[in-house]
Amino acid sequence: TTSLPSESHVLSQYETASLEFGKGAAAASCFHSKHKVTAEATRKLANDLNEFQAKLHVLGGDGGGGTETAAATYNHVPPEMVESLQLSSCRKLRQLLPQHMELLNIARERNWIPVLLGWLNLHDRPAVQIEALLTLANIAEVCCSSTTTTAT
């Protein structure tokens, strides 16, 4: 037996509007914190890739032919540049992965795959979504081909 709320439990239009505004503010706060976390993960992934590329360069291997210096770090990339850093990181990973299978282990150890999966949810950055999807597909393809070659 459910009872109807008494008049004291019915929200006024002002209270309802305040709650709706609060939800909007919470959503905006969540949006900004999500982008902050994404920016931190982006910087970490870019630095990891750069470190890997620098090691290749030291060992005399092909570093992917990028124009960036091996010593560059991305710790102080401004927020407005994070999207381009995400795009360049995806492209660099897709370029290096077929030639350097050890990147699969690094991707697992450093949790790059969950970062890339998270980028699929960046609905305000469709180019990043596409690049992340292509990178994840490339990772899956390399995983399948490495599993097939080791099994035969």
C-alpha cells in the first residue's frame, strides 16, 4: 500500500528548477573532470610512445620518421592542444605497431587500451574517436596475427 506524498513533500517549481540546475552543474563538472583525466592519460600515453621511439632511435632502429625530437615530453601541453596530441598519439601508435610487436606488451602494461577505449566516448571529438577506433582495430589485428604465427 503506497501512499501519496503529502503537500510538504511536493517540490515547488523553484526547488525543481534548483535541482535541475544542480544536475546540469554536476554534469558540467563531470564533463570537465572527464576531460582533465583524459588529458592526463593522453600526456602519459604520448610520453610513453615518445620514450619507446627514443629507445628505438638509440638502438639504431626505425623511430617512425616523425618530426618530433626524441627528447620531447608532453607534460605541459595546454588543454586546447590535447585533441591534436590524441590524434598524433593514435597515428604514431598505428605506424609503429606493425613493425614493433613489443608495443603490444607495453600497451598492456601501461594500460593504453583502456585509454583508447575511453577516447571512443569523446563525442565532442569525432576525429579522435575514429583514430582511437582504427588504433584499437590495428591492435586487435596485430594480436590476432601474432597469435596465429605463434600457434603454427
